[in-house]
Amino acid sequence: MKTTAIEDSIIKKIDRRTFLKATGITATGIVLGLQYACSPAKANVPFSPNVYLTINSDSSILIVAHRQEMGTGIRTGLPMIVADELEADWKRVKLVQAVGDEKIYGNQNTDGSFSVRMFFEPMRLAGATARMMLEQAAASTWSVDVSECKALNHEVVHSSGKKIGFGDLTEAASKLSPPAENTVVLKKKSDWKYIGKHMNLYDVPDIVKGTAVYGLDVVKPGMKHAVILRCPAAGGKVKSFSDAESKKIPGVVKIYEMPASGFPAGFDVPQGVLL
């Protein structure tokens, strides 16, 4: 039997001394806007229908950016596609940078202007799959047909007008099986809210404030730095080299050759360099 918020509340009786100690308030302190919560915090039951997306019970949404920001806005672009198909409120979305793992995320190279072209459909499917599962969870909660439910701006709305937030559906949705890929219904282009529209880049505030973390900022225990000497001629290769003198320099560990691929030069293969 479903209980009300009042019935779920736990009322605690405490004396003044205990209250002041727990809240850190002194006898001479001034308190503004103090609210003592009697209800326990709602347990978080995350809903993660795929590797790109997690919805928490407080309706916050984590979307994984599995490619790197290279100044083209790709770290915003791909998650934005997921959010659009999901009908998420972009203001309530937080991006999480993926670890490098091709087994989980597939190709993670960020080059060749290929990220959106390669992952446009997979990102749409990720968002749309979650949207359909949330709609099904709402339909089950209300005991209505799923055709009467539609996800809109971080909520699922019934044809009668009643609404339920994404966060209130995570537990029910997490118990559902994802729909078959060939049954997933993508949004019509005319219904796109973010795709193809002007959107501020997610990372701009951190970039402007100087708090953004770049590859150069990352330091790992025992990390070593490499410097590349490229062949000045396309298709050229190293004729010979000696590392005898270079290895006398403090900090130099090793110098080795990356063989050239020959001519014509390929885009994604070594071009005859010293490392």
C-alpha cells in the first residue's frame, strides 16, 4: 500500500542542547532560513538503460561524453543529441567524461570531423530508448496504456494532464527491459529542441574561468613526456639516428623510431618520426 509523504515522515523529538550541537548554532548566533528536515532522504535508484546515460531519483541526469573536446564542441554535441531524444531539460544535465575503453564505447578517436557522423544515430537511439522506457514506467504507474503517455521536458505527461518527473520513475524504469532497437521510435526533425539549434558549449564557463582541465594539465604517478620529431617530407622516413648523446641528458629515458608508412601518406598512421 502506497503511503503519503506525511506517513513516511519520521518526527524526532530533541532537546535544545542537542539541536544546537547538531546544527553548529551557538546561543549568540543568528539563523536565517533554517529548515529542519524530519523526513529521511529519498534513496537514489539510478536508471541506466545504456552506457551513455544515467537518470537519478532526484531527476538529475548524467550523460557520458565518450569523445574529447578539441575546440569543436563535440563534448557538447554528442550528449546534446541524447538529451534531445530523451526530452531532458539541458539545464539539469551534467556531462561525465568517459574513460578510454573501446570495448565499452567503441571508437573514441576525436579527429577527422567524424564524431557526429559516426555517432548521430547511436546517440539518438540511446536517448530515445530511455524515453520510451520512462513512458512505459509511467504507464505502469498509472495503469494506463503507454500510448497515452508522452515525455516532455524532464517529465512524462498523461493525456489527462497529470505529470510525473523522470526522477520518480527511475525505480520502475530500471526494472524494465529495453525495447528492441528496431522498435525504438525516434523524434521527428520538426520536434528537435537542441539538435541543429544554437546551444552554448557546456565547457565554455570553465574555459573562461580557467578551471577547464586540458590534456597538458593531467599528471599521473611516474608519467613520462614524449616529444615528436616529424619528417619534414610527406612519405619520408628516418635514414639513420643515434641516441648516444641524447641519452646523456638528464631525464631522457629512450628514443625510438616509428617507421613510416610510405607514400602516399595515410591519415592515421605514423609518418616516420622519432619519439
